[in-house]
Amino acid sequence: MATEPPHAKRWHGHGLPYLDEKPLPGHLIVIEGTDGVGRSTQVELLRGWLELEGYAVSNTGWTRSPLLSATIADAKAGHQLTPITFSLLYAADFADRLEHEILPALQAGFVVIADRYMYTAFVRNAVMGADPDWTHEVFGMALIPDLVLYLEIDVDTLVPRVVRGKGMDYWESGMHLALSSDIFDSFQNYQRRVIAEYDRLAREFGFITIDARESINKIQTELRAHVSEYLRRAQSGPHPEGDAPSRPKT
Amino acid sequence: MRRGKRRNLLTPSTFSLLHAVDFADRFIYQILPPLRAGMIVLADRYVYTAFARDVARGVHPDWVRGVYRFAPRPDLTFFFRVPIEVSLERLLAGRAKLKYYEAGMDLGLSTDLVESFRLFQGRVLEIFDLRVIEASHDIAGQQKIVRRMTGEILREYDHQRAHNGHGNRASAR
């Protein structure tokens, strides 16, 4: 892949064959990390900074599609979901945002900041016990991001943050996995598994790992340094106008 | 799903995934438990409907097959084949006009609903390991073939085990 410009776009699998192949001159930057790690705060700060730097910025977040956010909330309230239906609902929400928000913004040359991306599904499905190969197949329609910034934290630092913040919720504590009837024990146990899986994915997919135990400002400074470096390389590459994503040979 | 369909908001991928959610839910709660209990499940449509329909709408065939990989291959699958004119006639006799999604209008294949349906169904002819039954023949004749093939598959079936449960049939559609 050494001949490709740093921002050459690729699909994770078969992509969306029914769409016209259009150049995607924008940049897709993903912020990943577990619940309560501070992603949304960092995304907002990053967005404000990029806009001041003169970029058109669009952001998108997990389960925020107009099509599905209400459905997913209803389904969660009913506790009827199994790992398979859960995964497929997340995938539908993701596909909706990909086609209606992410790809159009990339075509228009925006910097898209995604608060969570397909890796969140990989982590959650793995922890729920869904077949990881199946998860990858389902997300074969996804576009591989240009940059993945992973906010890494340990459970001991995470617990007081979450308790002081919005508190422990049913799903973020993994109560659906029936690991323990005690929400505190369940939270620790579940988040430990989630973080271990994120760490594994970070190596597999080459995430840039940021130490999220640091202060908000320190984390933001680091994120900006990585984003600046990426944008500098992308804009000095051989095809700064962008290309259509390449498709796997079938 | 009704919400999305009403507003014509679905893309081929989201259409496919939402149908997969619906199928998975029925599979997990209605199909899997009776199978585990040793019962016979009759499914009116299965994953093949999605394969044909979603590929006709433009998603990658390997992708949609991957999405449905959690569903096991049935012991026996019948494909009731009708010439497109017959299927169109039956549908048109039943209702004033074809539904938007049924005719694949969202694919922009044709502005004329009927012509669009013809094109759409014409592409739905990708056949897997299915036993083809000519559905334009008389019903008694079709049923005879279906019963014979089903009987062959069930030769080894343990009736006793199923009767010990709460019935010996379950149907899913």
C-alpha cells in the first residue's frame, strides 16, 4: 500500500455497490473509546478548533440516525434484544448515517468527526459473544476511516468519572450479559472486557492511542497534534482532490 | 420499519438490515426454540427472499448472505415459481396499485409502477439449492409433489419426541 496517498479511501468489505463511484476529498476522523471516557467533550473541542482553522466540519455519533435512534431506544427499553438483533440495529443505524451524513460530507470535502464508528460494534459484539467474523461481514459496507484516535483508560480511573458524571446505566454496565446482579461489579467486569477488546483492536487496526487519564486540555492538545499531522500529510499527497474508494476484487 | 418506509427514507442497505433485524427476531424467538425441541417448522419465506430482493436492489450478494449467516440452511426449501405475468396479475387483482417498495420504485428503475415491478421481479431469479415447484400448475398437483418431497425428508423423523412436547408443529412467516 506504500504507493497510495495517505488518504486513499477503502471499504472495509464490499462497500455500497449501488452507489456511483465519486471522489471523496473529505477526511474521516474517528474518535473511539469506552463509555464515559470523555469522547463527546473532545469531539466538541476538536470541531471548534477545526472550524477556526478554516475547515468545514460535520460530526456524527453512534445511534444518532433519524431513521433508527428512536427504534433503538424503544428496543433497549423492552430488553427483548439478543446479540444478533442488537448488532443488526446498530448496523442499520450506521448504514443510514454513512449514506445520508458521512459520504455526502466527504464528497463535499468536509472533515467528518465520528464519535464512535464500526469499532464500537466490533467491541460490543465481541463482548456479547457474537461471531466476530460475522460482525466484520455485516460492516463490510463501511468506509475505512482516515484516522482513528482511541481514548484509552483503565477501569479504576473510569469508575469515579462515571459515578460523578451521569451514573452507571444498565447497558454501559453490561447488565444485559447477566455478569452480576450488582451493577457496580457488573460495570467493572463489563468495562474491563470492553477495554481489553479495544486494546486488541487498537493493535489490529493501527489506532492512535491517547492516554485518556490525562486532563481534558492535555488530551485535546494531543488529539490536535495528530489531526494536524494527518491533514498536513493528506494535503501534500499526490491526489489532494481525493479519489473514489477502491473496491475489493470479487 | 413502517416509519422509514412511509417516508421513503430507506436505502438498499438500511432496507436490507431492517428486514434482517425483523427476521432475526422471529428466527430467535419463533424458529429456533421449536427446532431445538425437535419440532417441524414451516417457514413461509426464509433468507432466500432477502437474498433475491436485496441483491435486486443493488447490495452485494456476498454481503447480504453474510448478514444472514446466523440462520441455518433449511432441511428442505421449495421455490414456487410463477411467470412474471401471472405474479403481476395476482398482485394487481388484489389491490388498486402496487406498493411503492414492492415495485422497487425507490430504485428509480422506472417511473411507471407496473413496468418497474416487471423489471424488479425479472431480476429476482437467482436460485440457490431450492426445489422448484411450478406454481402456475393446479394446486392439488403442486401439493402432491410437496408432500412427497417432505415425506422423504421426514422418513427418519422421531414422532414420539415431538409428541411429548406441546404439539408437533410450529409455523413462522
